[in-house]
Amino acid sequence: MPLFTGVVPPVVTPLNANFSVDFASFTRTIENLLDGGVHGLFVLGSTSEVVFHDEAGRRAIIEHAVKVNNGRVPIFAGVIDPTTDRVINHALTARSAGADAVVVTAPFYARTSQPEIGDHFRYIKDAVDIPIIAYDIPVCVHVKLERQTTVGLASEGAIAGIKDSSGDDGNLRYVLKDMANDPSFFGMTGSEILVDSVLAMGAHGVVPGLANVDPHGYVRLWNLMQAGQHAEARLEQERLLKLFEIVWISLGRTSAGSAGVGAFKTAMRSLGIIASNTMARPQRSLNDEEAAKVDIILRDVGLLR
Amino acid sequence: MPLFTGVVPPVVTPLNANFSVDFASFTRTIENLLDGGVHGLFVLGSTSEVVFHDEAGRRAIIEHAVKVNNGRVPIFAGVIDPTTDRVINHALTARSAGADAVVVTAPFYARTSQPEIGDHFRYIKDAVDIPIIAYDIPVCVHVKLERQTTVGLASEGAIAGIKDSSGDDGNLRYVLKDMANDPSFFGMTGSEILVDSVLAMGAHGVVPGLANVDPHGYVRLWNLMQAGQHAEARLEQERLLKLFEIVWISLGRTSAGSAGVGAFKTAMRSLGIIASNTMARPQRSLNDEEAAKVDIILRDVGLLR
Amino acid sequence: MPLFTGVVPPVVTPLNANFSVDFASFTRTIENLLDGGVHGLFVLGSTSEVVFHDEAGRRAIIEHAVKVNNGRVPIFAGVIDPTTDRVINHALTARSAGADAVVVTAPFYARTSQPEIGDHFRYIKDAVDIPIIAYDIPVCVHVKLERQTTVGLASEGAIAGIKDSSGDDGNLRYVLKDMANDPSFFGMTGSEILVDSVLAMGAHGVVPGLANVDPHGYVRLWNLMQAGQHAEARLEQERLLKLFEIVWISLGRTSAGSAGVGAFKTAMRSLGIIASNTMARPQRSLNDEEAAKVDIILRDVGLLR
Amino acid sequence: MPLFTGVVPPVVTPLNANFSVDFASFTRTIENLLDGGVHGLFVLGSTSEVVFHDEAGRRAIIEHAVKVNNGRVPIFAGVIDPTTDRVINHALTARSAGADAVVVTAPFYARTSQPEIGDHFRYIKDAVDIPIIAYDIPVCVHVKLERQTTVGLASEGAIAGIKDSSGDDGNLRYVLKDMANDPSFFGMTGSEILVDSVLAMGAHGVVPGLANVDPHGYVRLWNLMQAGQHAEARLEQERLLKLFEIVWISLGRTSAGSAGVGAFKTAMRSLGIIASNTMARPQRSLNDEEAAKVDIILRDVGLLR
């Protein structure tokens, strides 16, 4: 069996207006996800604004999540920083703070080759006794985890699975095919809008940032696909497509990064889950006019009355 | 007058075989540069493998450089990390460790807009009382410091100057033109191979990684351009072009990053400046066959007998 | 009902060793596709090496296809060239030669904006009385047909449908959603390896270059998806994934373009459909060693004994 | 001696409001350039909107230029189209119409490797008896003519020189160094704003689109550099930098392509050289408000009163 499966959302990190973590809102964020039936929690992902938090801040976030979760579901912790030894330090912290697995990208800022990227994962595996999930996110690290790199690492046991946010579902499909004889390996997609497709091709899980806004929707979608009800799953996915339109509302005034996570936070504020939609600086938060547009969409998909 | 001018090399960080900093070699690296007549030292730049070092390691590197330099030339410290508050922490460290200026890139991993990038510099300026040099290096951070952003920040006094490693000399020229009425503003190029050109168009300094191998060459080039001896400067630049060919020797087997800084380290080892050509992991170091090719070029340009 | 649906392969253009079109092989290529049960033929697509053929050559290719087809299925003709008026000329030729629709990309070489790209399609629509299929292929034209551009043109009636070779299935899904109220609009994918996925999300057809090698496979896949037999469709798609591995055999020695279409031609030669695997110059054809590797894969998937 | 040297502007192709070529304006455009003292004419370059013109239109443009020029300076003709055999046809036309050299890019739309690109030039050389100038313009063809490709072709005699519009002056410098022993080889830059720099490093000519607006300026700049008067040359270049700001006026409303050549045409209309600023469709022309901004700049640099 794959080590992890199901809906494992990257958990939004709510902030106070002064940019400190709002732990009360963070508790509600986690409870809302668990209420929705998710199968795991991924703290300190890109959606969690991980790279805005330093070592101490990251430890506090993991520890809080572990405490709130209290063993209900597995917890993945992103250990995302530019280079190998710094990632190892984050992974040791995550392990000691109670995470069940760590999520590791290719190095960034530094420009590395595929063999060097492979070694990056091997060094981390050797240094820390915890399952490693490879995180393929070229939009942030500007290099692709190529099929041969991923499959090589998986075959060696250096990685337990992959979270694919590359948008290259064809490549993911080949990775799944290449690893089909290893029942413990798992592939998850970071997509919010192609979940039914990627599950239909054999993926084992989904890591949708939008589940912070509508966990029930993604869990329904997962359950329908597990039951082979493709037509109903498609309808649920199409409802979530409408909801996902919130991520483009502030685009142009803000960056793509601020527009996406900023819209999740704004929707969560409207739904009473978090207190503020503040983004980590220097990112810009959605303004009132943009928040009103988010609410229109929330009403349209039945989340807000 | 511009705050800083001249040849300010990014200082290579020598490593032991176990990846710890080799401070004895680091001392020789700095002395070799100062012997060569350089006008400043830029520690913790990309050439220094800055993102491979954590907070404590960075502090030790700056403090060592400050001690060895002992006030002879100004010291810039790179404070390079993905996001604003983490950069502020590095900048506070750099200031307390004795740096004269800090070098700041746009945020990375996080995707930010030009206005957000501008705010990034403003927040750092507000938090730390030290001159800020903007570092335009799209090959690492994957976003350009656009002319309007740079000129806006310079006009407000948020940045004291720019180090341009973008390869877009036309844009640098416009920035210099736009800031021509501010005699304190300075522009420096990160190029090793267009130094005469960029100085001829009015730049105030040069930050060549290759100066770790041949500081005298770059200082000669600087002096010739200051004296208006363009033809002689061109000859010196062309000699340095031959030397710069070392950066492609291991390309293909290693990444571009490892090939460039790795070749500098390999040449410095051949010249007796440092003890090992070890690159920070997971980067690959040049092997013996590649080192032999480096030596051929060192002999060809008269640095090795 | 959508104007066109089903499996509409881009038809390979077989060449003699002297680079002229081998019309006897072209006849067999078309008959092989029709035998396989395809629902349309797309001549002069990227897979057909369209940009290697001039006006007269293109007319001959369309006329030959029209004659061989003899009304059995609709024929799309690619009218691919850099700019509007030249495309209009190709479209007039295609119409007079008997094509049922033309396939039009964004301008290329010239750098145009989305509004200018929209006008490009409008000018062609005004000039030629034939259905226009928008062809989204950023890997060749280096610009994306953005959702708003495509949906705007479709809503105006300037385009009848879209062929999406962008790899951005999320965007295609939004286009299909936006046009859901227009039953005549159709979306097709150019993917060979995500056909089941894209059909499951509501696409109306598929344009796989690999169908030149195995038309029966793609028609089976289409029929299974029409029948709602997703699990069986997935198995067929996975068989075709194995076959698609031929496209990487010569990569590195040749360009990606030569490697892909060159592998199709090499497989078709092994299957007795065409006489030569010659690629239009300056592209390189697969050599004997590479052809032997193609044959191994053909045997593996049951196409060759 | 290099086959060609000096200021060789890409000649704007004036259009009537109905998109046909305005030959009377074209005559004035050429006479204005020759009055300015240019050393050659490059018709059918990117600035000439070459890819908007078909074979017959291109022939008419070359023939008209040859007639007006009447042997006063050499004429280069761009023979720019996606693939080898189509370029050969254009080159035969150019030769028979009286061009002295042809300018050839890498293939485009089709994705080719560096060895295939090399063969592209070799096939053209074998087919047409006329000097070939390689045109490195990745912004349009989306592939770089790598140093090894260019130097290999030059060493074989397949190309007579290079026009570099890549913006990579470091690479051009290496090409010039590699070919320094061949006195017939020449390198020219397509830059408008780094002309003094590129000439100082040894380039043999300059191909500035902006010379259509101010040929005297670029000829003065050339003469000053030939005389070794670098400081005066820099002042002239800086004046031309101010003028070049016209190319960004309509950016955002139009594409970069329309904004640049469109601004040249608008300025030429203000200066009485051409009758209309019409751009080939689907490109957008500058509007009245934008034209007024062009005029402000023309006055600022002393071209308009």
C-alpha cells in the first residue's frame, strides 16, 4: 500500500496584521480541514507561505499543528530552503516536532543539474530518518524534477512519493507507470482543477490549496473517484472550478503568488475561519473591492449565503 | 561622489573536504585580493555560495573577513534569502558583524510583482541602518529588477546603488542615465567579460568572480579605463576573456553553477591560494581531468608556469 | 452538435530521399488511418512538417488527401505561416483544394499581443468562408492563446473550435466550461498520452500524431470513452504510453522535433506504411540503431511481430 | 578586410492605409538614409516587417531598393522564413533582384538542434551563390546561434559574417575573438543603445532600426568611434538613448513588436519621410495621443522643431 493517500491540503498559515502567526485562526483552519474529512495535513507548503518563516517560526507552526491534530491524520511538513544542509536542518526540526514526513524541493537560487538534484535528496535521506516526499514545483524553483531523476530516487528508496505541482500530468503518468511495481510509492497532484483526471490515471492523492476554503468539496470529489463515479466526480470538480476563479481577482494589482493564497485567505475570512487576510510581506493582500468579488463567487458555489 | 567605486570582487568561500569553511584558505583568498589592489570585498555573494550557508555560518564568514581586512577596504555582505523578514535578519547580522553595506536581491521562490519587490527593499531600508545595494540577478531569482523599480528606489534613497548581473547592459545604461543627477548613486556590473564596455558607458565599479583568480588583471583593467586608455584596456580584457574560458570546462557533467565557481576554486587551488576545490553539496567539484584543462588555460594567460 | 468530433490525426507527410513528397506512401498513410476508423484527417499540421512546404507543395498535399479520402471523413488543413495575409492566402488555397476547415495558429516570428492575435483570427474569418479551428501551440509559436482570447473569438463565431497542444489542460477545461452553452463549439487535444483524461473532462476530439502508427488504438480509446468504460480506456491509453516512448529515442542526437515525427515515420516504415523515414531538411532522420530501438517498442506493444 | 562594414540600417517598409507598400514613401526612406551617410541598406529585416510580405511582395521591395540605391551602397536582403528550402527560394529571388548579400536566421516554428541549424546554413550556401550573413535573433526564432555553431560556419566559409540581435554581447565578443585570424569575417550588432560599446570591442558594423529616424546620428557615432573619440561617441550615443525611448510609448496597448517599429514609423511620419504610420496587420499602429508623445521626444533630441 502507498505510504500516504487521499486529500492532504497544504494548510494556510493565518497572520495577524503585524505579520505574526495568528495561532487561534490556525487552530480553526486545521479543525475546519479535519471537519471536512481530509486524510492528512501538509503544513509549510508554498500555500503556507513557508519561505517567509524562519527556523523558529517553522518549528512553532509544526508543533501547533501536531498538537491540534492530536494524531488524527498524518502530518507532512515542508522543509523548503535553497540548499541541502539547510534543508537537512529543517528536516531534523520537523522530525523532532512530530511531523510524519517531509516535503523537499530541488535546490533553488543555486542552479543545479539533475544528477546534483538527485544527490540533494540522497544526502537528506542519509541525514534524517523520516519519509521524504519529492515536491516538483518548477514555477518556484525553476527546474523540473525529470522523470529519470524521480524514478531513480524512488527506486533507490530515497523518496517515498512525489507531490507534482508542475502541471505536467503526462510526466506524472509516466512516473506512476514506471513505479507501478512498487506498491508503496505514491504520486499526488497539486492541481485544484484536474483532480478527477489525475486520480483517474492512478494518482494516490491530491494536495489542493483550495481545500482550505472547501475541504468538503475535495473530500467528496475523492470519495466519488474512489467509488468509480466519474460523472458525479466531474460535476463536483466543475463546481470547484468555479470556486477556483477567486485566484485571479487581484492579479495585475498583485503578483500571482499574492493573488492565489491571498484569495484563499480572503475567502476563509469571509467564511469565519480566520480573522485576517494578511499576506506575509512584501506580498499585497486583497483589498475590500477584491474581497467583495470573492464573496460573490463564494455565494455562487453555495459556500456563503 | 558615489558611495563605492572600483573593483569589488565577490569573495570565494573555500571549503574543506567535509564542507566546512576552510578559514585559513579564506584568509589567503582575501589577502590575495587585497594584494591585487581591489577596492572592496563582497562576501556572501552568489560566487561565495551564500545560499549554502546558514545564519551562524554567514556571521562567521563576515566576521572573519572583517578581521582579516582590518579596515583596508569597504566590505559588502550579501544578505540573500527568499523573503523580506529573513533578509532583514541577515542584514542586522551583517551590520553587527562589521559590514559596510548589504547586497539585496528581489525575493525568490515566492513570486512577487515589481511593486511588491519595491516594498521588499523599502521594508529592509526601514529596518536596518546600513547602505543597501540592489542585486539584479534574474538567472538566480527569476525576476528582473525593472528600470522603473530600480530608479524609483534609488530616487527615494532606499538603495545606494545597483550591482547588475542581469546581462542587460542596455537597461543598466538607462538606469545610469536616469540617475545621472544624483552623484552618490553608483552602478556596478557583475560581468567578467564586458568590464571595459560597461565602465566606458559610465558604470562606477565591477564585481567579477574571476578576480579571485586574477585580481591584478581586473585592477589593471580598471586603472586603464580610469586613465582613458581604451585600447590597452581592451587588450587586458581580452586576456581575461581567455582566462574566463575555464568556466565551461565541466559544463554538462556539472551544472552551470558548479562549473563556474568550481573552476574559480580549481584555479585558485592550482595557484596555491586555497587548499581544496570542494563545492558546497550537492554541487559537484571539478575532477582531475577538468583541473588539468584549467591549468592549461592558467599557463596560457601567464598565471601559472 | 459540435461541428467536428472524434479522432482526427495530423497526417504524416512521407518524403522521398530527395525530400520530395512520396505520394504513394502518402496514399497508404491515409488509407491506413481510414482503415483504423478515424473520424477526420488533419493534413498540414506540425506533425505533417507543414512549415517545410511552400504554397504549391501545400496545395498538392491537400488535393491528394481530398482525392484519396473521397469524402469519407472531413479534412482539416493547417494554414500555418507567420502572419495574417499569408495565412489568408493559404486558407483560400485550402478552401479551393477541398478542405472542410482550416487550422490557424497565432502569428509567429512577429511578436503580437493578445488583442492583435484576436484580430488575426478576425481578419482571416472575414476573408475566407470556411470554419476556422484555433491551434494553441506555444512550443512552436511561443505565445499562448489565452482563455479570454479563445473564448472571445468563439463567442463571436470567429472560430468554430480549438485544437489545444499547449499541455495546459486546466486552461482547456475552463474554455470548455465557458463555452458550454454553445453546443456547436468543440475542443480537441493534441496530446497522445492524456486522451482519456481530456475526453473525460468534456473535450470533443483528439488529434494524436501517434495515430499515424496505431490508428486502431486511438479509435478504440475513443470508443471506450464514448461508452463510459473508463477503466478499459485507461488500459488502452497505457498501452499507447508505451508506444509513445519511441519519441525520445533519438533525442540529443537530433532535435525534439526530429525525434518525435522522425520516430513516427520510422515506425510507419517498419510497419510497411511508408517507404522512407526521411525528415524534411535540415532535420535529421533516425538512423539504423535508433530504428532498431523503435522496432523493439513496436513488438512490445503488439504492432510488429 | 571584412566584406561589409559601417552603419547598415534595416530599412522600414512604409505602408499605405490599405496595407500595400507605399513605394513613394519607401523611396524617401532610402534617400533619407543615404543622405545620412549610411554604408549599406538592409531591406526585409525584422524592422522591415519581412514576415508580413510574401515572395512577390519581397521581390518588389528588393527591386525597388536596388533601383533607388542605384549602386551607391551594398544591399543586404533578409530571406526570413521558417525552413531551409523556403529560405533558398527567397535567396534565389534576392540574388536575381540584385541584392549583394542575404541575411538568414535559424529555422523557426520547427524546433531544430544546433547541428541541424548548422546544416540549414550549409544547404543554403550550397544552393545559392551569394554571401550569407547569419542573423542571431532569439527573441523572434526562440533559439540562440551558439558560439560553436557560428564559429564553425564562419570557419568553413558558409557564412560571411553575423548580425547579432541577441543582446548577448559577451557571446559576440567571443565569436569576434575566435574569428580574429580571418580578416574577411565581420560582426555587426542590432543594438541601438550599445553601439559605442560593441564597436569598441571590435565589431565591424551596426544595424540600428532607429537609424530610419536619425541616420546622421548613427553615422556620427560610427565616425567618432572610427576616430577613437570615445568620449564624444558616448555623448552621441546618449542622445540616441533619449530618442530610443519612443519604442516604449505604446507598450501595453500594443505588442512590443508594434510598439518599436510603430514608433519608428510614427517618428518618420512626423519628420515628413513617410506618409502613414500604418503597421502590417494584425499589428496595431500608434494612435494620435502616442504620436504626440513621440513628437515631444523628437523635439527634445533636436530632430523636430
